[in-house]
Amino acid sequence: ADAIMSAHALASSAATTLTGVEAHEEKIVANKCRRLVSLVAYQLELALLSQQKNDDDDDDNDSSPNNLWNIFVLDTVGQLMRTISSSPQSLRGRTAIAYLSSLAACGGQETLRTCLDASISPLSSMLDDTETKDEEQLTAAIYGLGALVSSCRVSMETASERGVHIHPHPLQPFGGKLLQALLNILEGNLEISTRIASVRALESVLLTIPSSILSQDEMVMVQHVLSILASGVTVRRAFPSIPSSVDESIGKKVEDTEWKSACSRTIGSILGRSLHVANKNDEATCVVDDNAVIRQYVEKTIFPDILSSTSCPSSDTNAEDSETVRQDWMALAFACRTSKNVSERMISELVTSLAKSLKAEAINKTTTDPSSNPVESDNNNDSVLLRAQRLSLVLRKGGSYVCEAFHILEAPQKTLMDIIKYMCLIFTDDEEEDTGKRSIEKGATPNTPSPIKRGVLQVGLSQLMLPAQRDRGRASVEKTITRDYNILSYILPAFRKSIPTKQRDSLIQFTSQVLPPLSEVDEVKLCVALPLLAAALGSSANASNDVSNDLSVNESLATMTPYLVEYALSPAYDNQARSAAVSCLFSIIFHYQPSRSECLAQTIMKENLAPVLSATATSLHAAKDATTVETALTSFSDALDVFAIVASAAACRGLSSSKTADMAVRFLLGLGLDGTSTILGIPVSVVGDSSKLMNANRISIIVASAFGSLLSVENGGPFWRQRMSSLSLPSILEACNNSASSSASYPAPPLGPLLAVCHIVCCVPPTAMTKETLSSLCNIIIRGLVSSNETSEYNVGDNTSTCVQTNLLAAILKLQSSSPEMISPLASVLIPNMLVLCGGATGGMSEENVPFQLMALQCLMNVTALPNVRHILQANKELVSSLLATTIDHPSQLIRHSAVHVRNAWCVLE
């Protein structure tokens, strides 16, 4: 007993004074001590019970179970209580409380009663005279009571699992008095930290004590406590169940964030416990689930008020970080953590509320369902997003049941498909101009948005409209899409785990019906459906190693791929939806390829992508002015990016698709190195009259970017990148080495191969390459860095030259962290060039290049940690310090702060 207590005390003390890994290790030791003491105490009690059952009176023996239990438990409890009674707020006192709670949680009835009888009364007496007590001591005593009551619940649950029913309840002598004492603290004129402690202790008490040990007056007290806790999380407005006297009792401290957080956790746990529909094997064990009056009060009063509050706008709501202030939303999330059926009910309520709000906004009228809560019926401009934010937080913070509950919703409940249907409704105002005129006549400003009298569904291209009407219709479509993307960002967290096959199939069916889009309505539907489908396909695939067994689903997805490619390549559609279409393509090729003789990726390349690449390359040759050149370059870039993603999916899939990936890499290499290449018999050439195109470098960047997109996909096994780099490096190194014959000290590598080297360094693990290869890559990158600073070799105009330097810096940063021994010999060249890029050597004070200036400063910082460069650092110390002094006056705060840190690091070098 003494050994474990000493070890626990030392570990707990060290955990509070140390930091980082050492503190974590000490916490592990303390936790193991507490688990050990619980185990030993329970085993000794079992031996004691066995002795009593056999009437074995052998107490004179020092090794008898009775004497051993007295030494390990009874004497230890007395020793601990002497420390706790004198100073519970001290480190020794808090450590003693934790040790005592571990003893109480062992699962043995005798040990539990001994711990509670010895500790509850002394700690409760500290709560009697709050005016003369030190509040720190008072707070420690409250936390101690909460810990002991929680240990009582754990011990009783453990005993119940072992088939032992403890009667009478160990807290029977203390339940009512403990509840009254904590309520007095809650309503008293004390520091907010003390009242927060009482809230957390009340959570333990209300979830532990049964109603059978409480009187009628004490049951009323429970309802009063629940009202106070609910008032701590609800938006400040009058609710029928929360009298104003409750708000006044809390005072102005009620708005404190920590107070709200404590109340949300407590009331959320109570909500979940009370709303839980018990199974036949579940046993009601506490006042919030074993008493019909309390359950009804929570069900009919507390829960509706909190739910109403969650849909009300709050002056504290921050759309970017709303969970920090909307603790009423957190209360629902804590309730969902309790059980599966609570999560199902809560998610159903939130989805129904969002669907109704979307429908009301779409038809532009207020919900008037008399059965709905009056607050839930409020319809305002922020109503939809507010409800979407609420649902999102519950999906992210509500535990392990909420995502499943979201996806298994079925009619007559509102489901995800109902939300999608309402999101796809487009409405416009045929009377917008007249309404605006009337508003101005009544004194409104011309910019005041006019109310929409009735929703009119657009039929898109089939509707004949005048140009002004068509413009207004298009504006409504774009407004709807923008609103839908905001909502989607809140729904997508539901797809972070595996989703049911039925939900995935519903999304596939919905999407396939509107591909290709034939109207503006179809366009809106795809903007909603494609991001969800991309998430669903990825989620289902990540949860299973074999998702390609359903042939009908695979064939359905395969028939969608040509339309997805067409949609992704069309600049007329929204960029985010086009990106989602490409994500769908990747998942289909990687995970859902049907069993057929020909590779799906190869089919897509041959029938959909190669002809487009050839056509856009030809249009580059035919371009005669800057506008058409820019249009052709954009189309070529889009097609090549989609090509790269399809190739990466083939590479990740492996098997028969590996040959397709190899063919795609060779095509990109030929296009980047020679300007002309062939894919599946279709020639693609970007070589032409440079005086007409004047964009040879931009084409090199586009091709290299596609190559980087292929390598940077975070899927597949560990070897496919190694395969791609082994296939491409010989040609790339040869092209770079051929340019090294120049008389310059650092001859400039060709732009395309240089950028390809940067992508390989950033994406391929250094362990997949030999030291000789890494050394060659380092030299090429340094040559490119010097050339980019000293010449206009890579200047492509329109500030796009920063793309080259950004890629170079990213590769250097990767080498500094993964292969410092390779970059160290080049430090003397690296340092002056970093000074040029960060603006120190040129006095550059522009805010346009802040991103790569930050990267340059990071490179300068990392140089100080490279091995075997001390003499180089000393030789450049004064130069770096003096030039960075000018950067400290940079207009960007980020640059100023970073320059100070880097300069300090260099100034203290020895």
C-alpha cells in the first residue's frame, strides 16, 4: 500500500511539473498505479468475503484476508483522509482524492462503502459555511465529491456486470444533503470557477443517485437544478420552463464561456440519459431515468427549450468558429454520445428542421405547421445556414453513432435525399423590378433587397426569356449554388465514416439521372450531388477492401464516366462541381472498375481525353490573339489535369491498370521534354511558332503540374510512386544533364524537367531513390534556383514565374527535412539565393510575393540545423543579419515576425 501510494504521488507530482513526453509518461505511471490499487483492493475483498463465508476466524494471523484488507484499504483510507481534510486544494490533497476514488471504483461493496463513509461527510461539511471558506479549498472539495460519486457509479456498474446487486444504495445517507449543498453553491455569490465545479459535481450526482433515496422536496430540487443548467446553454430569451429568477440567480457571470461549456456537458449528458429508450436488459439507475416525473420534465420541457434555442440566432454566433459559443449545440452533441437511439432521434429532429427550413426558403413562405415549435417555425435569411451549422457540429462532435444515424434515416422521416431535393429548387422574382421601384417610392434605398413574392422554378434552356430575364434567372441559379455549397460544407462531415450501401446507391441513381445536365435545374442538382457522391464513393471504398462485387453498381458508375469527363472539361459549369466530378472519376477507376477485359482508365483516355488533348493542342497552333491563346491554354490545362488524375487512379489501382499508368507517364514525359507525344495512337503536339504562342514556358509549367498531380495523390499502396519515379527519372535526368554542358557555373536546366524534379522530390519518399540519384536531384534544384534569380530564363510574365520559385523552395524544404546530408554541401550557394528570394538582398518590400518569401525565410532557418555547415554559417552570419535587418520593415506582419525569428537564430550561432 505504501509503495503504490508513493509511486502514485511521485508520478502525479511530476506530471504537473513536467511537459511534453515526460509529462505524458508520468501520467501513464499514475494511471497504472490507480488501476493496480483497484485490482488489488477487489481481490483482497474477494478473499475477505470467502473467509466470512467459510466462517474462518483467523484474524490473529497477520496474513489473513481480514488483516490484509484492513492494511491495504482501511488504514490507507484513514491516512488519505487526514491529508484531504487538512488541505484538499494542495497537490497532495488532489493526489489523495484521486487515489481514494480509485479504491472506491474497484467494484467491491465493502471497499466502496468504507471509502464513501469516510470521505463524503468531511468533504460535504466544507461546503456548509461558504463565506468563511477559502474558495480554492471549496472548489477542490467539490471536485473531490464529484470524483467519489463518479467512482460510486463505476463501482456499482462493475459489480452489476459481475452479477452483484449492491443494496442499500451506498449514497443513501448522503444523496439529498449532497444535492442541496451543491445547489447552494450553484446559486451562491461565489467565483465562477467554484460554480463550474458544482455543475460538474452535479452531473455525477444526478447520473448516480436513484430517485428512491430522494424525498418529494428533493425531487422538486432536481427540476430546479435542471432549469438552471438549461438556462446556462440556451440563447438569452424567455422560455416558459426557465423563469427569469433563474437567470437572475446566476448573474452576469452566466455569459462566461467556461460556465456555458460546463452546463452544456452536464445538461447534454442528462438529456441523453433521460431520452434514452431502454432495452429490456438496461436498468434504470439514476434519478433522470428511473423517475417518470423527471423524465417527462426533461422530455416535454427542457429538451424542447434547448432545441428551440439551437435554432435561434445568437449575437455571439461566429460562423467560422460557432461551436465555441453555441454551447446549446454542444449540449445536443453530448446527448448523442449517450446511445444509438438518442442519436437517431436527435439527428432526425435536426434533419427535419433543416429540410423544412430549406423548403420554406425555396417556396418563400414561412412554415406554419401548428405542430412545430414556434421558434423552429421562424424563417429568416440565416435560418437555413444556422440549422446546417447546428447539424454539422452534432455530426462532428456527437460521437460514434451520429453519422450512422444520419444515413439510416428513412421515410416518413426527412432524409438526406429530401435535403438534396429542397436544395435543388431554384426560385426567382418576376416582379423584382416593380417591387424595387415600389420600395424606393416608400423610402427604401435602391440597394435594399426586394422580397421575392413567389418561387418560380426555372426550366433552363427550354424556356424562352428576354435577355434581362435570362440574366436574372442566371443570377438566381448562381445564388442558389453558392447557398448550396455553404450547406454542403456542413453536411459532408457525415461522410467521414463508412456510409450504408443504400445511401450510396441513392446518390448514384440521383446523379446518373441528371448527367449530362440539360437545364439549369440539372446544373444545380449536379452541384449538390457530385460533392456528396465523391465523398460517398471515397468513404465506402476506404471502409472496405473489396467494394467492386456489386456488378450493377459498377456498371452504372462506368456508364457515368464519359459524362463526368465531359462535365469536368466544360468551362461553362461551376469549378467546384467540376472538381467533384474528377474526384468521382478517381474513385470509380480506383475502387469500382467493372470486371472487363479493357482497363476503364484506358477507355476514358482513348475515347474522351486524348481527342480533347489533340484538339486543344491544335487550337493553340491556330490561335491568333492573346484571348484565344489564353482560352486554348486553359482548355489544354484542364484536359491535362483530368488526364493526370485518371492516370493516378490507374497507378493506385495497380494490377492490369499499371500498364495504363506507365503509358500515361511516358506520354507526359514526351510532351514535357519534346513538346510532342502520342497517346493510344492519337498524336498531341504543342510545338509551334514560338513568336505566335509566346507561351512555351507556360506549357512546360502546365505539363509539369499535371505530372505533379499524378504523383501527389494520397492513395494506393506504398510502391506505385516508386514505380512512376523509376520510369520517369532517367529521361528527366538526361534532359537536365544535357544542359549542363554550358560554360556557366550553374547552367539552367530546362524548365519542364526542372519542375518535374521538384515534384518528384516533394512526392516520392527519399528511401525510394539511391544516394546518387538524390545528389543529382539536389544539384539540379540548386542550378534552377540560381538561374531563376540571376537570369530571366524562366520568366513567363503575369507573375507566373513565382510558380517556378515556389516549386523550387518546396523541394528544398523537403530535402532539408528528409535528406539534410544531401543538401548540406550546397549550403554556401543556398544562403545568398535565399536572401534574394526573401527580399533581403534586393530590398523587396512587395506584399505580392509573401508566400514564397516565407518559404525562403524557412529555408534560411533550416540551414542553421544542417550537418557539417558550421564554417559556412560563420562566413555568412554577418551578411544574413545585415540583410534581414531590412526585411524587418516589410509591410507584411508575417514577414516581419518571421524575419525577426530567423535573424535571432542566426545571431546566436556560435
